[in-house]
Amino acid sequence: MQHSDPLRHHHSASASVDDVDDFLRHSSSSSIDGSGFYSDYPMAMSGESSPFIMSPWHQSSASPFPCNPASSSTSSSSTACLIASLVREEGHIYSLAAVGDVLYTGSDSKNIRVWKKQKDFAGFKSRSGLVKAIVVAADRIFTGHQDGKIRLWRVSPKNPTVHKRIGNLPRLKDVLRGSLKPSNYVEVRRHRSALWIRHSDAISCLSLNEDHGLLYSGSWDKTFKVWRIADSRCLESVIAHSDAVNSVVAAAFGGLVFTGSADGTVKVWRRELLTKATKHTPVQTLLKQESAVTSLAVSPAAPIVYCGSSDGLVNFWEGEMQLAHRGVLRGHNMAVLCLVAAGSLLVSGSADKNICVWRRYGAVHNCLSVLRGHTGPVKCLAMVAEGEAEELGGGDGDVGAGSWIVYSGSLDKSVKVWRVSEQAPEALLRVPVTMPVDMEEAAD
């Protein structure tokens, strides 16, 4: 089976940053002429000759703005600034999860570090499998690993620095009970079968739907599985794609779930809650292309879905029931490895080591900042409202509206902490980087 994670060579235990960069350089294309999908949609302004790239504003803001950690908001001339770098020489950073002023980081050292107010606070370690995904539900932490296991941890109510592993998904008793019935086995590859409740390859992504108490896991085994958080039971396994599932997102609208795969497709699934299980039905294929889909994000503020690909592009769609393609964002020249959306912002991280901060105005997106500072591919992102990151950086709590804290994890073994504002300089508002499709067609 072809494995899709551009940062791991099949099941190798480790890969150097140089190997990663070389692999991505050969697997990411700056040209889109070979894709039949893109020929159906006019492209947005982009590239070295775009007004945004050539503008003096872009040249002066391409580097991160250092800012005073004591400052409670960004300055009027800056939309983003670097607050801190968190470094602990344990391994390349593959996953992040942020809740308030607490940050969890996962790496190929198998360690999960806990940071509080930018300080190294605690840590816990799994026995095997690099940590590819982390999600937090109340006092429980779910981690997805390269070895195909999902591990469940709990914070000690007496000592917040202590994290105890309280189980795996699936539960051992479910595995033992299920193994007695031949009908519970499915073929996972030629001449090999496995229990349907178990992932047979690396866990690539996790997503929570806290309203319904569900956890979604995507895997290189081409499936996504649905777990009930209350009792850790696997409710459903869906063979979703013809290649590895790289991203799964449970949307906050319409009972929809989105999956992106190395097969180049983005699919929409509708969730139906049954008495003792769930049922997910495919309702739409948003994208079909040659380049692998590497990341997905759904804006919580609007029914918009973003998709990052190995060709460096970010496509997006809008609509609650039937989603329609609205445009393409061009800000990277290598694979878009991670996306996160909050408020009116989208943040994209790439193998080109840069982070783009986009602001949405309807279907028009402007690139507010290009954050540079990492020396390796940006593999993961997390984002919280600055007011939720209590006293982050020593602020007095009087934060400006639309101010966010963005964490970026990289294969340079560091996590950088940025303060990002939704407010844009007036000059930038006159220079759109992307236009909705219908506006471009009208201009032709």
C-alpha cells in the first residue's frame, strides 16, 4: 500500500530533516496543469508577480514581528508577532493540542510534553509509536500513534503534572470478545485480516465532536472509525478512500464529516445517530486530483471547508448542505501540511517552512502575514483565543478583539508561539490574494 504521509517513508522509525525536505521537494509540484479538476476553476492571483508578493507591505512583514510579551495586543502596524520558541531536544514535533493556557506536543520520541504558560510543565511517554495526533476532551487526552493504536490518558485530579494511561482504543475486552467471531474480521491487505474495530496501520488524525460525545480517527489503512467517548467503544468503521486517510474533521454544522486522502479526494459524509451505533453515508466528493490531500480544516464561524494539498494549494468550499467550490489560496510553494481556522482567520503551515495567515472577507481571502522562523517543515498548528490563554506572556487580560495565539510545531524540533490579530492594515485590504470563482468569471 502506498503511504501518504510525506514526512515518513513507509514505516521507518525516523527520518532526517534533510531526507524530509528532499522527499517533499520531489513530491510537491508548483504546477497544476496536469490536474483536470483545476482546469474547471479559474485560478486566483498568486505567484511571484502577484500584487501581494510585490507590495512593499509584504516585503516588510514577511519576517515575524518580535513583540513585547507584556503587551496585551498587537500593535496597529502589525498583524502577527512572535512571542516565544519552545524547544526541548526530544524529537521532531508531529502533533499539537491547545486548551486554554495548556499546550500538548507530540513527537517521534514517543513523548507527549505538557507546556503551561510557555513553561515546560509535565510529560508522559508511550511505549511505542510516534505521536501523530492529539485531542483533549475535558480531563482526558487521546493520542494517535504510528503503531496504529489510540491511547487514552487522564490528568490526576490531585496533581495536574501527573498523567496516567487508562486504556487503549479499542478496549482489551472488546478485542477479546470480538476475536471469538469470524464475522468480526475484515481483510486489510492480501492474505491478512484484522478485527474491524482495530486500525491496521498508522493513525494519521483525530477529531472530536464533543456535542455528541464522538471521537473520529483516520488511518493509513484507508478507513476512519467512530468511537463513543463515554465508554471508548468503536461504533463504526468506514472504508473511506482508496489510499491513506490523511485528515478527518467532524464539522460543527449539518452533521457532516470531511475526510481527505492520499488518493487526491476530499469526501463529505453525513452522520446519522442510531440507538447503539452511528451510520455515515457519503454525500459529496468535493475534490478529485492527482496531488495528495494533506490537511483539512473547517471554519467554526462559517460553513467553509479548507483543503491543503501536496501541490502547495489550499482549496475551499462553502455551503451548509451542498458545498460549492469558492476559490484557491496560493501562498506556499511546497506541500501544505497543516491548517487551522478560527474566527475569520485561516492559518496554513507548509513544508516550505513558512506559515501564512489569511483573513476571510466573504469568499475573498487576504494574506495578512507570512510567518518565518522555523528551519524545518511546519507539521502541525493549534490556535486559541488570546483571552482563553490566561495570562499568556504576562498580559493583564485586556486583549484586543480578534486576537489569537497560534502554536506551530515543526520538524526542527521546536514549537513557536505567535500572537495574531484579525485586524489588517488598510493598505492590505485593497490587495486581495484570492477572489471567489464567480468574481473571476465576471472579470473575463
